Amino acid sequence: MSALAGKSVATRIAWKPGVCNDGCMALRVLIVDDHPGFRARARALLESEGFEVVGEAGSGADGVRTARELAPDVVLLDVQLPDTDGFAVASAVTGDGGDVQVVLTSSRDGSDFGALVGSCGACGFIAKAELSGARVAALLR
Amino acid sequence: MTARRVTIAVLAALVLATVAIAQVEATTRTHRNGNMYLGFGLPVVWAFVVAGLIALRRRPGNRTGVLMIAIGFGWVASALTDGRNDLVFTIGMLLSNLWPGLMLHLLLSYPSGTLDRRSRIIVTAGYIDTLGVALLLVPFSEPRSDGLGASTRSAHNLLLVSHQTTLINVIQVIAFAVAVVVLGAALVVLGQRWRAATPPMRRVLAPMYLTGATAIGVTLLIVAILQIAGVVGNMFAFYAFCISFTAIPVGYLFGILRTRLDSGSAVQTLVATLRDQRTPGGLQNALRVALGDPTLEVAYRRPGTDEYLDATGEHVDLTAVGGRATTEIEHDGEVVAVLVHAPVPPDETGLIDAVCGPAAMAIENERLQADLRAQIQEVTASARRLRDVLENVHLLAVSLDLEGRITFANQHLADVTGWSREELVGSVWLERFPTGDPYYLERVRDERILVHDEMPLRTRSGDERAISWSNTLDRDAAGRVVGSTSIGEDVTDRNRAVRQEEALRRLATMVAGSAHPDEIFAAVCEEVARLMGGQTGNLVRFGDGPGTATVVAGWAEESEIPMPIGAEVAFDGPTAIAEAVRTGRPARVDDYASVGGELAERLRGLGVHSSVAAPVAADGRLWGAIIVSTTGDSILARDAEGRIGQFAEVVALCLSSTEARSQLAASRARIVAAGDAERRRLERNLHDGAQQRLVALSLALRMARATVAADHPAAELLDSAGDELMQALEELRELARGIHPAVLSDQGLRAALGALTGRSPVPVRLEVELREELPPPVEAAAYYVVAESLTNIAKYAGATVVDVVVRSEGRSARVEVRDDGVGGADPATGTGLCGLADRIEALGGVLRVASPVSEGTMVAAELPLAAVDPEPPVALGFADSAL
């Protein structure tokens, strides 16, 4: 119960807007998820918080290619993809040597994936329901 | 009073009475010839009294003596009527008629002194007719007036009332008539007794009856003459009367004397006869002669028993002697024999005693001989019985002497061995049967014989039989060992049946214990070949084409060349296997020398001489065959087909059991796999459906909230809704995770275990060492073992640390979860562990739980990597083409 309560507090904090409104250039985001609904809502949410969503991809292969084309600052990457999993895409994207940072997301809990999140090159994990610009920004290095 | 005093008293009384009578006669001179009167009268008195005294002395309990004495004094009393004194006269009158009654009593009670019922009536009538009538007449009789010697009498009847001559005459006539009847009845009784008497009894009765009958006859005659002639006081009648009566006691004394004389002569006869009688029963004959009883038998008592024997040693039943008398003969205070003889009057027993005394030694001697003969008969009968038993029993029986020569052989031995009894008896056992025990004779001589042993015995036809022997030493009378006798049971068939049963049981145990078919088939080949005495045993599976088979398993004695496993065999020609295929029944070839075809040629090359093949049917179809073969010259036993057939059934059982087991395992695996697939689908549906929608809703809420000022009334409502939604998502995630760990199917066991242990509230040390990726069902089982264990540990164990190890071990994976908690877990009470055990067993694995109290809990699962194929089984791997 204590773990759950902690998450609730984190959710409240994360909900506060304007993290990135400090005049710096808006962060460019690529959203990779096979659910169009989620992509649309994530785009709206992140844009409402000052992120610039530069592209969307519906599969792992698309995601890798688009990331290389657009070179975004952040890739919001779903773990579960129809052709591969987010860990492989993360490894591929971060393995290219650019500055792109990957934030994994899933409707499952991060603990379900154990050490995989930390070992694939991603900078962090956000549960989809807890997604916010502030949470993304907090994970970035 | 002692007998001597009685004798003295009686003799004194007799002398007194004699003197008194003489005095009476001298003073009264009643009789014209007084001296003659006394001369004839007194001897009667003396004879009876003296004879009575002698009788009393011989047999104090017998009334005979008393009666004789009474008769003597009765005569004296009758003489009292001659007295002048009135009182004496009156007493004489009262008692003068006593003696005839006593006389009758004496005759009828002789020799026992007792009366039977009929005699008692006669005697009573006699007393009434004599003494009773006299007493009745006393008041009416004055002898001086009766005309009977009235002129000579001077005394008066003191009891006289009135003299009644007519009354006296009438009553006397009646009394006479009664007397005739009574005496006639007495004569009839005595005559009957005489007829019924045995010779010894007659010898006793004769003197008394003769004299008694004479006296009665004389009395009747005299009375009749007196009555008819009216003669009174005729002295000649009196003399005859006296003489005939004196003869009675004299006759009695003569009888006694004769018994004495008889005893002496009987003993002499006995001694003389015994001298001539040497045969058994000689003594009995001698006693018969000596005692004059041709029916006499001697029953000898067996020393120390109550059994009686005759001279030849035959049993005698003394309870069935009928109406015959028995006399025990004692020697040294012990009854040594019983004489069974005609009933003997008491007086005669003296004769037996007299004879048996001298004969005692002879009796004792013959008794011992009778006992010896009885013993010999018993021994002979016993030996005969034993020989009969040995002869007729359905067992082998043989006696050997100390040289090992056969002295007896029963017919069954001859039947089993094939040698005739004539050929057997006289021959030396070990020469006839060289497979026998070579140390047997030595052991017999040393008296160290083995009571039971089992030895092979080769029959005339060369068959080897197993015989279970029971051996006994034979001894002579002195106890020296003279040979041995053995009883043998042919246990060949039984041994073989037992060995076959044991072999079948071993194989059945292997089948039941889920041993691998290859092992079972190899064992079948070896067991059946060894049991049947074959040098090789093979199991072949028939191929698709006709006339071909593949060797599946085989065994061969070390010296033989085995058929290689997997070798193809084409069976052409009339081989055993071809016949078995053709008929579907076991078949044999006793000699391959003349059998044509490629296979026969190949078998000859392997040295095979004979074969028996039994078909193996599985699932209603001919699957293969067991073939047992011999090399050299030997052939398989006649019943080999049926017995090998039983092993073929074991193979069929193994096939169907393996089939059934693999089907069951596949079925269970399918159920588990289907369950897993369903759970995966459910989890995926949750993830793609409800979870995605709730996530979308959550993001929408968050965006809506961003558009509302913090102090707006809707802000709090939206915050609350957002919290609720997060809670619902968390619960849904938990539910989905419980249904199926997506990470397991997506990322594999290692990642899934990492995530699992990462969430554990109790610290976990995870060690995964797998050489290869595990099959999905095995991964799932391993995952659930760890998951269930960690859940239990968190709930109950109170552990501080958990070690989880998953590693490859040979052809299986081992999963071990060990904690340092309180232990004491009972796997039977946890449905979670039970379900796990089912899942693992469905994979052919094993789950073990060790949870000693206070020593933590260890849950370990062995999971075969060659997981059961959940696909429907086609057939056994090596049999798929045939089944």
C-alpha cells in the first residue's frame, strides 16, 4: 500500500504544468506506439506542456527509421509493439550514437519488466496513465 | 465269634444232642429196637452237622453249611418227641417237621446257598407244608391218642386244646398232596438246572443232586407205601430213610474230595500236556484239557497295558465274552492273563486256582511270547504299510544300501526315469544317475545326511528333471545305519513355473514403473531366453512391407553372436517367425539344417539350431515377435510356445502401457498448454482493450484538468477522478499480471524472474544458469514455481532472504526456491502448490517440498527439457509404422 500511495503523490506532482516553460527551446518528441488513440492523446498532452511532437510511428521498424530521419530529442517508446518490443527499438535508436533519449512507456507497470528497462539504453520508464511532460522532462539526462 | 469257636460250639451241641437222644432212648425205650434206631438215626445227624461244618469252613458266607447243620439238629429235634418230659415232647412236636423244609431249601439253594425267585416260592411252600402244618395241628393233636405209637408214649402235648383225629387226617392228606406238588416242582427246577449246567457245574451238582433226588424219591416212596399200606412204625422204612438222607452230606463231602482229587489230576494233566504243547496256544489247550472246558480261552495281558492278546498275538476283546466267566490270573501281584471259560460254580474255582498256580510260569512265558508276536505283527504291519505307501505314493521312492546300490525303487521312480524297476534295483544309483549328489553316500555313512535337498536327475531319454528329495537313514535293529530311503518330488515344472512367474513379475514391475520400453524389451529378451534355456532371445518389430522386420531388442549368451539392434530381417522360407506371422500363433522350428530361405541361411550362420517365435499383438494388430533360439544340438521344451507367448503379452502390455501413458501425458500437457494460451489471450485482451481505454481516459482527464484553474469547482472533481482512475489501472495491471506474466512470453524466463524477484518484498538472490532456452511450458512451470513460492514466503515464511536457483541439469531444468523462514509448510494444504504439482507432472516432472519446522522451506522442481509433446501422439517412436 505504501508503494501505491507514493505513486499517487508522484502523480499529483507530475500533474503540475509548465516544467519546460523556462524559455528554452521546446524539446522535439517522436511518439512510437501502435495505438493511434494513445499517440493522439500523448501528442496533445505533451504539446500542451510545451513539447514539440515532431513525428509518430506505429511499429518498431517505423520508429527506428523515423528516429533516424527526424533525430528527435526524445523518443516516447511503447514497450509492446506489433513487430518487436520497445527494448530492441531503444537499443537500436540509442545505439546509433546520436543524442536521442528514449523514454519507455507501457500500460503495464515498469516493475513488470525488471532490469530490462535499465539495460536497453532507455533513460527511464513512465506508465502510460502517468504520462506528463514533467515526468518526461524529469527523466531526461 | 470266630469260625473255630463256632465249630467247637456246634460240635459241643452235637455231642450234647447225641447224649440227650441216647439218654431219651435209654430211659423211654420208645422204639422196640432202640440201638438200631440210634444206629441209623444218629449218623444222619452227625453226617449233616459235620458236612455243614466243613462247608461252613470252606465258604463262611455260603448258607449251604448252615442249612446242613440245621438239618442235622432238625433230626435231633424230631427225636425229642420220644421224651417223657412234656415240655421236651411239646418242643419236639413243634420242631419235628422242620428238617424236610430245610432239606428242600438246601437242595434248591445248592451250591450258591441263595435262592432265585422260583426256588424261593417252592421253598416257602415247603416250609409251610411241613413246619406250618405241624404248628397248625399242634393244638389238635395228642400223639398218645393218635394211634401212632400211642402205647409207647407217656408225655403230654402241653399246647393241646382238643384232639381232633378227623381234622388231623384231613390236613395230613392235604399236606401230603401239597408235598407231592412241591417236591415235583423242586424236581423240575433241579432237572432244568442240571440240563443248563456246564460240565464243571455238573461235576459240582452231581453228588448233591443224585443223593438229594434219591432221598426225595425214597421219602416219597416210603410215605406212599406207609399211606397206602397203613403201616406204622416200620423200622425198615426208617432205615432206608436214614440211609438215603445220610447219603446227601456224604455226597457233598465226596464232591469236595473229588474237587481236590480233580485239582491234583488237573495239574498233572496240565503239566503233562504242557510238555507236549510247544506251539502257540499250547497252554490254552493244556488248560482246556486240565479244566475239562473245551471252550476255555486264555487272554494274555500285554505288559504295561490293558490290552489283551491271544497266544498268536491277536487282540482279544474281553468286553465281548458274552455270558462267559472270566478269571484273572495274577503273577507277582500283577494280572498277567484272564481265563475266559464256561461259568464255574463257586466251589469249582478252586480247581482253576489249583491249576493256574503251577501254570503261572507257563502263562507268564506265553504272555511274553504273545506280546512279542503282537509286536512282530505290528512291526510287520507297519513295515507293510510303509512299503504300501512308498509303493503307491505319486512320489519317487528309493532305498540305497551303504554301497549306493538300489535296494528298493517304486513304480513312480521307474515311470519318471524311464528305467524299469528290474533295471533299477541292484544297480548303483550314481552309475544310473550321474547327476546325483556324489557325497551322498559319504554323508549317509557319517550319519550327516541332508534331510532335504534338490538335485537334477537325468532320465533315460536325456531329460533333466529337478527332484526335491527328503532323505532318511535306514537302521538295523541294533541302530546301525544300513542305508537310506529317499522320497523325491519332481519339481521341474513347479520350479520353471515359479521362475517364469518371477520373471514375468519383474517385467511387469518394470512396465508399471514406467521404465523405458528399450530397457523393458531388452529385459524381456534376456529373461525369456534364460528361462527357456535358449542361447539367444530377440524382439523384432514387423516393417511396413511383408516379410520384413527390425530387431528392436536382443540378448545372447556370451559365447553367441547377437543380432544387432536395428538390423533389418527379411523372413522368407518356413522359419519360426514366418510361421508365427502366417498363423498369428507361436511356432517352432526344431532343426534349421534343412530349412530353406535367406533367413534360415543367416540363422545357420549364427549357429542357430532351433527357434520358437511368439507373435506380439498390439492394439489388435500384429506388431512384432519374440524369438528364442538354441544353438548346438538342444531344442526348446515342448511347452515353450505357450510360455514364450506369456512374454509376448508382457511386450504387448508394455506397448499399450507406454501408449496410454504418453497419451495421458500428452493430454495433460495439452490441458496445461491450452490453459496457458487462454491466460495469455486473456491478458492480451485486457492489455489491448480495457487497459488502453483507461490509459486514454487518464490522459484525457489530465488534459481536461490542465484547462481548469486550480480554484475552479471542477478541479477537485477531476483530481479525484484521476486518482480513482489510477487506482483502477493499478488493480487491473495486478489482475493481468496474475493471469499471465506478459514479460515471460515477451522477454523470456530470465527477464520474467528478474521482474518477479524485483517485486518481492523479501530480498531475493536470483541465480539463473541455463544452457539453452527452455520450452515455453517448462518456462511457464518454472516461473509459476518461483511465483507461487515467493507469494507463500511473503505471506507465511517470515524469511529474511530467499535464494532462487534455476539451472540446467542434464536433460532437465531444476528450479529451487529456498528461504530461511519458519518452515513447517504442508504442501498438501496449499491449493497453489497442488496445482503446481499437477502442472509439473503434466510435463513429466516432479515437485518436491521440504519444510522442516524452524529450518526454512525448500521447493524444488525437476522439469524434463524433452517436454511432453502436447500435439496428439501418433505412436511410439520405434513403432510408428506399425501401430
